[in-house]
Amino acid sequence: MAPRSIAIGSGAYLPEKVVTNADLAALVDTSDEWIQARTGIKQRYMAADGEKTSDLAIAAANLALADAGIEGKDVDLIVLATATPDNTFPSTATTVQAAIGMERGAAFDVQAVCSGFIYALATADNFIRAGQATNALVIGAETFSRILDWEDRTTCVLFGDGAGALVLQAGEGEGAEDRGILSTHLHSDGRYKDMLYVDGGPSSTQTVGYLRMQGREVFKHAVANLSSVVIEALDANGLSADAIDWLVPHQANLRIINGAGKKLKMPEEKVIVTVDRHANTSAASVPLALDEALKDGRIKRGDLLLLEAMGGGFTWGASLVRW
Ligand code: UT7
């Protein structure tokens, strides 16, 4: 039997500084009322000067390792999802690798913007299933505050900084009732790359650039792509929506989250929501939401989780996990 990836630990880290909607209304022509009504966001966290994506990732990784009861030297794979790496290279994953005292195996970044955590999870899961890794750290970490145009009210109010991490371990299991990652489903369609992008980069402008988004278009595609990938994940496992205990969605907009919940006919209390406090933390949003619901006791051993996300590229994906 091929190994199955079992989630054995989770950790999350948010920077100290809180930025409220009122703080942003002092910067750009916006209001708490507009931001809450259109997005559900009330506040976001922002990394301190000099606090890097790797710093957030290391903090989350150490908490996840402690939760799993293993040490950095036991890890043989790090897959870190970020669109805001410390540097163009080396990967932020290798900085985390050194910091946790892991001196073997492989560490690398994946880049799928807001879908990054699902992409990283799928990558690590496939390494474990193939027998190429035993203990994998899957991290989503971002400092989007560094790529926001603070004069553009249509984007700067939407994002926040943070990191979340999950430890996966090779184990045994079969079918939907046993613990572990049941399946992962990834998609992208590069025809839409100009709908959500950063207008800089090493090979194009030699600058870091700022995030640009056609919000309404992204919204439309998010709703359509998320509902199709969620059905795909359920069908692949012969499950219906009522089998899901918790929906752990990417936290971009409360209206998108509620739309996905309604499509699945899930009661609101089964949908994990952090967008009100975290805003959109891109690749960090799903593991941050997951960690919150684990630590406050909502998610319990044996629960079935549906993770989903959609982001620039476009990229989108979903995963079913028996906790
Ligand atoms: O994580 C990756 C995926 N990203 C997403 O899923 C984001 C998807 N998109 C969205 O969440 C929404 O489209 C937004 C929250 C970005 C925008 O909400 P919307 O309901 O689609 O608003 P809109 O873009 O249609 O703008 C409506 C109005 C415009 O004014 P006019 O043209 O109607 O006069 C905007 O200029 O709201 C204006 N507006 C603002 N007003 C106050 C845009 N941003 C702001 C703002 N404060 N911050």
C-alpha cells in the first residue's frame, strides 16, 4: 500500500501590529463601512520593519513542529508557498531549513499566490505518496504589505501578513474514513494572468513592483472555479457535501466564502472564517484558518475538512483531509 500523508501538527504566526480599517481611512479615500460591507474585513496584521516572510514562516514552523512532537532534524522536506519571498533567491524555504536545524532532505518554494498552500500541500503529499519524504513541513507565509500600492484603495485595504504551517507524516490509511489527505486537486489557467499580478520582477522591471487586480473579474472567476473544484474533490472520493465537517476556505472576501458555503449547503457555523481579523494573507490564509479552528477545539480528530483556494494566475485548488 502506498503511504498516506497524515497531518500531525499545526502552527500559525501573526505579526504584532494590527492595522484597522480606520487606520487605512486616514491613508486613502475609503471607510470602515465600505471595507466591511464589500469584504467582511475589519483589521489585518502587518509585519514590523525588518520582519521578513522567513521570520513569520520560522515562527509558524517551530509551533507546528512542537505540536507534532518532532524536531527540525526529523524533517526531510519543506515546501513553502509564498509570493513574497525574502529574496529572489535562494528560496525562503532554505532559510527556514537552516533555522530549524534541518541538514538533510530538500527545501523549496512554490508560487501559486493565494492558492499557494493548496499547491504546497499537493506537492508534499505527492512526495510522501511516492516514498520520497517521511516528515514534511508545508508552509504558507506572506508579507503582502510589502507589495501593496498604499495609494491604491482598491487593493491596499484587502491584504494582511502572516504564516501557517502543517507537519505531514507518512503513514497508512485507505478510503475516506481513515486519517490523512484523501486527495488534492490543482488547476491553473494562464490566460487570466493579467487579472491579478505584480507589475514588477527581476526579469521584467528589475523592481519588486506592486499588486494590481481587476477585483470584480477575479471575484466572478473565484466563485465559479471554487465551486467546480470542490465538486471535483467530493466526486473523486465518492462523497457528498453533507460528509464535510468543516469548510476551510481561502480568506479573500466574506462574500466569496459565504457563497461557497451556501453552494455546499453548509451551515455558517461549519465554515471557518478569519478574513474579518486577518484579511487576505494569500498563501498563509488557509493554514492560519485551519490552525485557529484546531487550537480553539472546533476541529477534532476524525473530522473531514475541505480546504480550497483561488488566486493569481489564475490558480485554484482543493483538498479533502480527514483530520
Ligand atoms: O485572493 C485572491 C483572490 N482575490 C479575490 O478573491 C478578490 C476578489 N474580488 C473582491 O473581493 C472584490 O471584487 C473587491 C472587494 C476587490 C471589490 O468589491 P466589488 O464589490 O467588486 O467593488 P468594485 O470593484 O465593483 O467597486 C465598487 C466601487 C467602485 O466605485 P464606482 O466605480 O462604483 O464609483 C470603486 O472605485 O467601490 C469603489 N472602491 C472603493 N470605495 C471605497 C473600490 N475600493 C474602494 C475602497 N473604499 N477601498
